[in-house]
Amino acid sequence: MSIPANGARDFVGYGRRPPDAQWPNGARLALVIVLNVEEGAEPSIPDGDKATEIGLTDGIFGEVPAGTRDLVAETLFEYGSRVGFWRLTDLFAERGARLTINACAQALERNGEIAAAIRTGDFDLCCHGDRFARHFLMGEDEERAVIARAVASLERTTGKKPLGWQSRYSPSERTRTLLVEQGGFLYDADSYADDLPYWVTVGASPHLVVPHSFTHNDNRLATAKLGTANDFYDHLAAAFRVLHAESARTPRMMTVSLHSRISGQPSRFEAVTRFLDLVASHDGVWIAGRSDVARHWMATHPAEVSS
């Protein structure tokens, strides 16, 4: 297995012969379900930002002018942390399904109850940055400081060290290098390029990438690319059926990305429940935290380091 040069684009990947993932207990498909905990980390005028964040909410774009607080959008974010998070995490606990928490550090600083649940629960923790920040617009020193601050904050609020990183927006060209410099991460998820983990080279060192999904993501509901919970269920179910069928020949990985303020709404929650029912009706599925996948890949498919 080749390791692409750091920063180089790779249009080949595994090609026609992806490796046998050898998932635990003979599983065919690894399913990673990510819950993004962002509420309280979004731009808002009370935090000194120029405008209220209305992305990935049911707010009305352009209704409230920049420079004026959009209290509809603000309270839609609050719904995610006050109600949606608990609705979703209760469901996964009832099903015994491992959940990866993609947490913005500032969100947990503002919600001690959620931080405590992560501290005591069987959640896999991934750092989703400090707050909504565009790393690709930062200078190197600023970005280095933001990464360090986010990690220190999550360790303080949850008592756990995040084992992965995924930028809230697109990373910068140096983000991955700075993550390796920071240390302590098993992987980053700043890629959408594959159905399996893969290695890259950062400096002289191998570094694991466990891809995320922008497609199997409830953001498609909040942006009206999909209309209803039924549409979202059909979307996820189609992907699951394809990947599960393919995994009879070559084991695969599927990632689903949820948000408390989107899938935690009652009108959308049923789609998540139905999807878990579908998964439970199939054999050979390993519902895993993303760090579980990373550890397995490191043990089973270690990086090939050239001498």
C-alpha cells in the first residue's frame, strides 16, 4: 500500500484492489455514526461576531440583516443542545450503538451537562475545533494556537483527550502538519475521498486519515437538498444497501453524520430510528467509534514506511 506524498492530490487511492479491512469478528461493514456537537460554538453577535450563524438551521436566510441578532437562528441552535442531543444519545444508548462525538470545544464549555455525559459515557471523542473557524484563512501561528486551545479545552471539560480531529470548515494546507506537531491524535477526518481509511505522509511520518462523509449527512435536510425524514432515510438506506452488498466481496466502511439541531428535531428523528432498525436487520455490521476504526487499521494495515 503506497503512502501519498504530503500535500499531493491522489486520484488513484486503492484503485480496483482495496485492502481487506479484516474488521473484528468477521464483520463485513464498519459503520461509524458521528454526532456533531456544535451548539454554542457558532458565530453570534453576543460573542462579538458580525452576524448570527444561520447555516444548518431551519431559519430564514436574509430575513434578519447582518449586525442584528437573529433570535430564531439562535434558539434553533439552543434546541440542539437543550433537547436534540439528549433525544439522539438516548436512542443510541438504548440500541447499544457506539457513537462518535464530534465536539466543538466552546460548545462543551457552555454546556456542563453534555460535557459530563461525555465524561462518564461510552462515547468516542473527536475534536471539531474550538468554534466555527475557517482554518484556511488563518496564519500558521494562529492556527497552531487554535488547535492547542481546542484540545486543552476538551480535556478540561470532559476529562478525555480527543483521539481524532475534523475541521469545522475546510482545513488549511498546513492543518494536518500542525495536528501531527500537536500530537496525541490517532487520525484526522479532514477527507471525503474514500470508503476506507488510508495513510498519508506528514513530514517524514505516516499519518492515518479516516474519511468523513458530506453525503451521508443530515446537513442535506437543513440545506433543502433533501426535504423530509423519509428522504433522508431513503438516502442513507440506499447507501447502506450498496455498501453492505459490496462488502460481501470487499469489506467497506460507511460514515453517517448527524447534528443535534437537525436530526434531534422530532420530525427528523424517526429517520435515524428507522435507519438503525435497517442496520440491525443485517448481519456483519460493526458499529464502531471512529477511533476504534483507526486503532484497528493501525494494527491490521500498518503504514508501509520506505527505508
